[in-house]
Amino acid sequence: MPKPRMELQAIISKSPLLRTVLDRWDRIALPDVRLVAGALAQTVWNHAFGFAHDHGINDIDIVYFDDNDLSESTEADHSARIRGLFRDLPVWIDVKNQARVHVWYKEKFGYSIAPYTSTQDAITTFPTTAAAVGIRPVGNELDLCAPYGLSDLLAPLVRANKKQITREVYEKKIARWSTLWPDLEIIAWDR
């Protein structure tokens, strides 16, 4: 296993929040499902800066891909069931079917996007390279999806992934993050 992947796995294994999610992973039972984005990056930042494991983490994102059922009600049912699995955790569990993101994206962000083809495809569009990461347990290891690698995440450095987001979305994220993790190296949108 490459060193950055081993480092990430070691950091995740020390997080009671993420360990709880991964320990119950089989009960999630959704297709092409991954734990993604903010909670992973923020766990790494907390480790890097010596904060409590759950500092600044207000949700855990779980994404799946089911293009056979794009209904909002099915996604809501899965969300409620999975939140029930983790009702003992002090954070919101956000569950989204990446196959239906294009259905609501324009209303929320003001422009249309093409449908994703998988969770991996969706992860390539996440707002920052550091948070464009998804994991799922496979045996004793983590199956990792990190289309931009792990160097920014482990640095820790925040850089915009301009594949889909706007400057406004990026700047809103970094405003919050720089308050909670003041030592983060943040690359400005224009760089």
C-alpha cells in the first residue's frame, strides 16, 4: 500500500466518528456507496493541527449511485434509514444519490450539469482537491477514490477544483474553514 494511502488509513482509524461509520458499513447496503468529502478532509486537518477528532465536523456525507431510481422519496427513505443506523453520532448524516444530482443542481446553484455516471465521476467535481476523496471498507483496507491524489489533503492544503463549482461556492467554504482551521494553507481562487 502506498505511503499516503497508509497515512490516510491510519488517521481515519483514530477517528471515533469515522470508525463508527465504517464499522457499520455493511448495514448501509446501497450501490456504489462511499463516505466522502468534508468529514474525511476535516478529520485529516484535525489530526494535522492537533484538534479534537470531531472539531468543526458538522456532518458526514455518504453518497451512492442508483440510476434505476431517481426519485426523491427513495433517496429520503434511504437517508432516514441510514441516519437511524447512526443516531448515536453527534453529527448530521447526509445521504445523496449521485445519479439524481443533475435533477436538482440548477435550482440550488443556478446552472445545469450533466448526469454523473458513478460516485467516482461525482467525486471528480467536488469543490476542492483535498475533499475530492471517497472511501469504503473492503476487507481490512479502504477502497480509495482520490482523483486528484492525496497530496493536498495530507499537506494540508486547500485548492479549488474548478471542474464544476463557482468562485462564490469556493470562497464560502474557505471562509468557514479558515476560521476553524486557521493554519490551513489556502490557495486563492485566482491562483
